[in-house]
Amino acid sequence: QVRLVESGGGSVQFGGSLRLSCVFSGYSFYLYTMEWYHQAPGNQRELVATITSSGTTTYVDSVKGRFTISRDNAKNTVYLQMNSLKAEDTAVYSCHASLPLGHQYWGQGTQVTVSA
């Protein structure tokens, strides 16, 4: 059974930075596509960034140039470096792991709050 545990959220001022971490407990982390989603109050959950098993990354337009997703297969961990944070980045950020055959798992989420 896969378990995902996020950390690194918190409160930060406009323009600040945070680094989120998601630790994967289970087997074959290197095979999984890893993603970060966020969900603001009253909004639907939105895909923020993806990193495939081969290291290819993609981002939603609103975070391009500010956020960086990375993974460390030796540590079974995926990261989201968030720079130049804006008020609209305030949300619960959740980690998602998936395999091509459909197995997928979610973390419990970590709150990020950006204040003016």
C-alpha cells in the first residue's frame, strides 16, 4: 500500500518562497508519475505540476517560471519549490502518485497561505 505524506506548507508573505515535500512510502517510487494539485476554498482541485518517471515536467500556466517540481528517487520524495508567491497561490496543496495501469494515491494535503 502506498502512503503519501506532505510537509512544508505554512504562511508566507507576498513574494516569499516555500518548498513542499511529499514522501512516498511503498515500492517502486521511480515508476510513478508524481503531481502536485491545489485547491482553494470554493474552487475545484487544480493540477499545478507534473513530473513523470523519466523526469519530464509540466506546469499550469499560472505557475510557470515561479514553481519547480523535482524528485529524488533515492529519497522517495517529490518537491515543489514555490517562489514569488502570490495571494492566489493560497490553497491546500496535495501530492498525487499514479501508474499507467490506473493505480493512484493521494496525500492528505498541506495548507499554503500567502498574505499581502
